Amino acid sequence: MKENNLRNKHVPFRSCIICNSKSSKSDLLRIVRAESGSIVLDETGKLNGRGAYLCNEPVCWEKATTTDRLSKALRVSTNSGSTQKLLSSIQSSIWQKKELASKSARRS
């Protein structure tokens, strides 16, 4: 009887602004336009400000740096140099985390 009363936990889905693939919110990376106008990575998913989501595909990161889709999604005018610099630093940190995770999985 108790099993029938258990509810499935709601998992929010979001879309990548480049490829429109839908994934759970935790699988995508959120980039936020803060109140100051700066663009930052939201690792917690709870920062105030307008947000946009990107998947982990290298093609999407490339298009985010070469097109104006990110600036349109965040409703901010940015020069491509600052956006590219931010996205490349985020991308390098993501790949480093993945490499560390794969190395630790191999050791186990």
C-alpha cells in the first residue's frame, strides 16, 4: 500500500540554445547574465539573472562562440572576443573535470 503513495520526483528539462536537444537541467551547463551585465557560468543552477543552457557537445560550443545565439538568448550585446574567452575557459574546465573523473574511474 505504501508503494502506491510514492511519487516520482519531477525532473526539469531544458533545451540547448544551439542544437535544441532536450536534457535534464543537471546535464546541461547554465550560463547567466548577471545583474551587472557580466556573463558567468552558473555551476549551482540557482544564480539570479537571465540564463541560457548549453549541452556538452563540442559542436555546440563552437557555434556558441562563432554565432550570436548566446548573446540573443541572454539579451545582451557582447563582443565575440569576451564571449569566446569565457566559453573557452568554461570548456577547458569541463574537459579537465571529465578527464579527472575518467582517471578516477579507471583506478577503481
